[in-house]
Amino acid sequence: MLKRRFLYKIKRPQKDEKLPVVLSKEEVAKILSSVDNVKHKAILMLIYSAGLRISEVVKLKPEDIDSKRMLIHIKGAKGRKDRYTMLSDRALQTLREYWKEYKLKKWLFSGQDKERYITTRTVEKIFSNVCRAVKILKSVSVHSLRHSFATYLLESGTDLCYI
């Protein structure tokens, strides 16, 4: 006897689309100015000033920083695409301080094992500790820095296609 199988196309429920939490310029300044460790400051400053994803900043190599053209080369970003993003003067200044203090080898931000890059979890922990220290009560993540960057560009009149 043949058994019949029924296939149903059941649609998954849609996810709620929540607006990202955006930090004010004062909150971002408070966060960045309260970081004492130059490595941690450089990481957070690059995420904010260049609009980087956490996965992009941890995988940066020293050769990805183009200080002459003031660009950062992001290789294999989301969707395995390469792209360039801007490098601010202040971020470059912080990077140079970091460069002098740490002798860079393979990765711009190496982990405890110098042959491997710092983990995204470590960066998340750094950010949450800083936010707790400066008493930011919003529910924020490292990605909030990226959203804040994009929001300020939009507010200052930058074309949405460029952002």
C-alpha cells in the first residue's frame, strides 16, 4: 500500500524590524574619551569613525590602512565583497599611537596569541565594560557605534546611496 506524503508550504513568521539604538555624539565622545587602553580605543574609534562591522575591524591587517589616501581597505566583508571606507584624522592619530606601543605583526589587532586576531567577543566585552563605566543605560552593542556613524552622516546631508 502506498503512503501519501503531504508537503505544506508554511511561511515563517516575519521578524520584527526594530530601529537600531543610536548613541548621541556626547555619548560616543564619553565612551571614546574614557578608554585608557590605546588598543581598545583604536578598535572602538575605527568602528565608529569608519562605520565598520565588528567582524571587519578584528580582521584588519596593517597593510589595509592607507594613510596617504586616508582609506581603509575592507577585504571579504559581508557578502564576501571588498570595499574601501574613510579613515579619519583622529582615528589615524590614535592608530599611530597604538602602532608605536604595540609591535604589529600579522594582524592590526592581534589576540593573546599573536598569530590570531582579537575575537569579536573580546571587542564586545571591551565595549560593554566601557559603557557600564560611563553609565550608558541604553541597550547598546558595538554595532550601535556603526549605526550612530551612519545616522550622523545622514543627518549632515550625505547622500543615502553613499552611506
